[in-house]
Amino acid sequence: MEGDESVAAAFAEAVASRLAAIPSRPPEDETALLPVHAIDDARRIEDLLRQAARGTTAVLGADGIVDDLGDGSAALRPAVHLVGTAEGVQTSGVSNRGHDSLTVYDVGAEGLVTPRQWTPSGGRWPWFFALTDDSRMIVANNLSDAMTIFDIDSHGELHASDQVTVRRPVFIAPFGPQ
């Protein structure tokens, strides 16, 4: 799923524009789509995101992801980042909230973005995912209190391999040597 940097950037911009249109609403609003936390907790999550995103190109969320709702709580806004590799920019996939799935895309040399794989996310409301150095993807399924671990095979396809119970996960922070 490696492709030309400009193609990956255009794809990321298209995804970011859709995510940016989601309104911030209090959790009691039945149309709310974004997670809401106490403002101090939301700022800690934002700080973790900034640390994890060092060296990436922010397409959405560069100015922050905390949207103060004025009542001591804050909505966490979406963020989109491009991650560079030695071969260019890698487009890993998209988490589909509501559909509770992950989609992996290929970016062709001509700039054509095509779906490679669709797979269930292993829980409800896949909010965030992270790639590990050992060819795995960890998915934070916010509404099912679970983080699902996927192995990534040599063709770039995902295979669920494990699940860990975590209360309302919204972010995965890297640990270990950086």
C-alpha cells in the first residue's frame, strides 16, 4: 500500500475533509459521533497524540484535537497524519465507525486508490489504530471496551490475532525506545 506521496496526500486530504465536517456535540445528544472526556483528560490524550505524531505530516488536527464544550468536558476531534517511509508514504487504511470495520487501500502508480481488504474491526466504534514495528495493527474499539490486535501478512492484509480489554480506548501511545 505504498504509493506516490502526492497521491497519498490527496487521499488523506479527502478523508480529512469528511472527518472535519463531524460536529462536536455533548454525549447526551443522540447525534453525537465524537468521544467526550473531562477537559483535563482530553488534553492529556491530545498531548499523547502530539508525542506519537512527531515526524509525521498532520493533515487534520495539527492545531489540536480538543474541542472545549464549555461545561468542563471536551470532544476529541479527528486527526489524520501521513507517515513517511523510506519508499514514500504508506496509506494503511481507514477505520469505519458505525460500520465497525477497517478498510485497507492500495494506491496505484497512476494515483488510483482501490480497496484491497475490508475486515471487521473486532469491536464497536474503531476510534484509533496504530501500526507496530513487528507488522501488527492495534485497533482501539471505543464502544466495546476492547483493543483488537491484527497481524499484517506479507501482502498487507489484516488478520485478527488477539484482543485486550481496555475501558473506552481512544488512543494508543507508543512505548519503549523512540
